[in-house]
Amino acid sequence: MKESNYKTIVCIIYTDEKTATDRILLREQKTPPEVIKDLHSFFSKKASRYMSMKNIDELFLYNNQKEFTLLLQKKEKIITCFNKDLTFYFDISSYCRNH
């Protein structure tokens, strides 16, 4: 994408597996519980990789457990932390040392 001059923006939104499952059931979506579990597990294992990817122009990490809250943003290689204490797929506090 970078070779074609696209701007790359990644937004990752966290909620725990139970909350995600409850919300999906409230929407009456026909998503099997094992699919929800697999997706949550995938993001739990892979989300931290995005922090080190050099080809991403902007990165936003949100917690959506109770309300939609921006935890961290990375723009122009500058990381700004807004709430390092909320839960995310990985511990973001090490990226927030100076904030």
C-alpha cells in the first residue's frame, strides 16, 4: 500500500470476550460463539505486533468495554497515551513511560 502512496491507518478496538459475545447476542447476529472466541484470541495474540510496524502512518488503540475511549495514538512516530490504565489486548503502559 505504501508503494502506491496510500496512507495507512490502523484502529484496534478492545472489549473482553464476554462483553463482545453479549453485544452480538443483543444484536441477534448469527455468529457462532466459537467464531467470537477465535477472533478475540487472534487479536489478543496479534495486536501488539502493530506497534512495531514501520509502514503504518497512524495507529489508534481504543477500549470499548463500557464506553469508547482512546487509549493511545501513534502519529508521525510520536506516541501519545491518554489512558494507559484501561485494559487492552496487551499492556500499553511500556509505550507510555513519558506520558
